[in-house]
Amino acid sequence: MHKKLLPRQEAIADLSPLPVNTLAVIMSVASDLQLLQNATDTVISPEELDRKLALGRPLRVKLGLDPTRPDLTLGHAVVFQKLRQFQDLGHEAHLVIGDFTATIGDPSGRSALRPQLTREEVEANATTYLEQAFRVIDKSKTVIHRNSSWFDRMSFEDVLILTRKMTVARMLERDDFSKRYQANTPISIVEFLYPLVQGHDSVMLVSDVELGGRDQLFNMLVGRQLQKDAGQEEQVVICMPLLVGTDGTQKMSKSLDNYIAFNDPPKEMFGKVMSIGDDLMWSYFTLLLGKSPEEIAAMKKEHPMEMKKSLAESLTARFHSPEDGRHERAVFEQVFSRHETPDEMPEVTWSSVHSGAGEPTLLDALNASGLLPSKKEARRLIQQGAVKIDGEKINTPEYPLPAPSRPCVIQAGKRRFFRLIP
């Protein structure tokens, strides 16, 4: 039995000459399809995406964001990068701010119920989300929606009608729900509703494509089902891989402290990127900067350290400015490649360290510098031998600091320097 060819496949199979403009369209669609499939985890389905691209109109590409926290990490940037590719090809980006769904809490990947947020908390987070998202996607080509605009109008009867479209058995096919059910961990009815609510967003937008992380696959497939029930053409689902964090093993997450945030200062961002393993940097080039397999193959022929500095500079430039990227690379090379002290560093006065009750200690100075998150972290660095005064390693947190007659440089770890002045 022969597989039926799609219309454009039949045209390709036909050996008769094609009009020049027809051939150009086919080649353009094939090129776009290859780009959009690059670095994805799952596409359902490539054939549907191919057919939609051949329609010759801008596709409505949906990305939903639940603003449950005030900041984003580079893990979020992976899906933004794919959305930007759609924009650059002339398609419509539709960003759905889940100001309604965020008050429920997405259960994807969770082993427990998320805490409930107020509308005011969600709106405050949404404001920062958008500012950060537009560092990657094109603001002028983005349509913003808030899903409260349609859910606030739904009656309880409308909700009951929506719940008829999904069974409990289908919900328990979700890996996270199944594990929690087997472990007798509570699953609320509102969590069961979440995939339906997210899927209903797709119906309201009549989306052609939905983007999300790999952990969103179930929710996006529910969107396809609801669109079919509503008589709409089903959206193409594109799932992106989950970015591995700086620890090199687990998904980037603030709770695991292996993250790089959009709002990390330039020095911190550059340094964190430089700390990742050489093998990991290639996925960062692919997922965050959109490099093709051919470009990656060429870069792998270069020195790994130079490529990692290029990656750190590019990401710092994207989330801050090209000047910041160049500056941090120059400082890094000065400190690490030539083992020199940076020319620019914060200054801390001895009087701000001295409390008046005896001589201040090295621990007091580190705490006063504001370069470390806590005294506990400062103590740990000192005890590990990662703190130096004018190049001399000091491993005693209570090391006394008499009033200096001249400025001295204190280094904490590899990237933090400050000058203690009289």
C-alpha cells in the first residue's frame, strides 16, 4: 500500500518543470521548516507545520506565561528564542499572560500543590516578565493577551461544559499526576482543571502553533483536542528542551541555585556562563543563540576557552548591552588570562567596616562590601581559602583588619574584587 502524498509532495514527485515562483515557494518553506525544527524536542507534527507554512500567511504563534515569580532565567529564554525565529520569518507572536491561570498554578513537574497568588502579585510579576521577555523577542511584532479577559466572563455552567471534554483517566496519564496519585500525595480538582484552562487559551486565540518547554507537552496536546472539539484546525505543538543549569546535570532552576537570571548583573552573568562545562556550552549556543548544527561543528574546531568567552560575551550583550559584553570579556581576560587585578572595582571604606567595638575582621569587610549574599557565604569562602588580601590567601574569618595606611585589594572567589580604603 502506497502512502498518499501531500499536494506539494505530488508536485515534487512530478518530473515536469515547475514554474520558477512555485519552486521558490517550495524551497523557502522547506528552509523555514528546517530552521523552526532545529533544536526542538518534540514537534507535533512536522507535516502539519509544513502545510501551515505553505499557506502563505502569517501564522498565529502562541506562548503562554504564568507570572508566578518576578524574574526569568535563561531556561525561559530557550522558548523565547524559538518564538523570535517565528517573528523573524514574518509570523505573529501572541504572548498570553496567564493572569488568571497563575492564580491556579501550573502543576507541570510539581510534586505538591503550588501556593496561590493574588491578582496583584501576578500583575506585578507580569510587568517585569514583559520587560525581560522583550530583550529576546521583538516587542513591535508581539501581541499581548491576558487570559482573564475571557475567563472572567465565564459562568460556572461554562466551566462545567469545559470539564466534560476531559476524563479523569486521561488526566492521570500525566506523569506528575500519576506519581502523586500513587504516592497518595493530594491532587486538587483545580490542578486537574489547569490543562483545560491552558488549552482553552488556544481556542480563544485560534492559534496555529503553540510553543512551550518539554514539560508542557500534555497541556498543549489538550489545546489541540479542545480546538478540534470547537471545529478549529488543531495547533502545531513545538516543545523545546529544558536547559541544563550551571551544575551541568539538572534543569536550570532557582530552587537548585544553578540558574542564570535575565537580571543578573553583567559581571555575574558573564562569570556564570564561564563556569559551565565545555560540553554544556554547545547546547547554550544552540538553544539561546540559535546556532545551526553547521555553525556548531565549525566552532568546535576552535579553542574551547575562546568559544566560551564568545558565548559569555554574546549572552551578556543580549541581556544587557554590547558594551557590557565587551567590557566583561576584557576584564575577564585581564584577571584570568593575564592574572592581573582589574582596574575597576568597588571601594569600601575602613570606617564603614569598623563598628567601634574592637578591630573589624576580614569577615566584617566582606559583609560590608555587599558582594556576597550572606555572612555565611563569606565565611565559607574564607575557610575554603578562596579569599585573598593583596594576593595573600587568608583562611581565618576573624582575621583582624587594622586601619590601613594605604588601599588594599580584597579578592573573594574568582570574580569578586573590592578595594578597602582608609
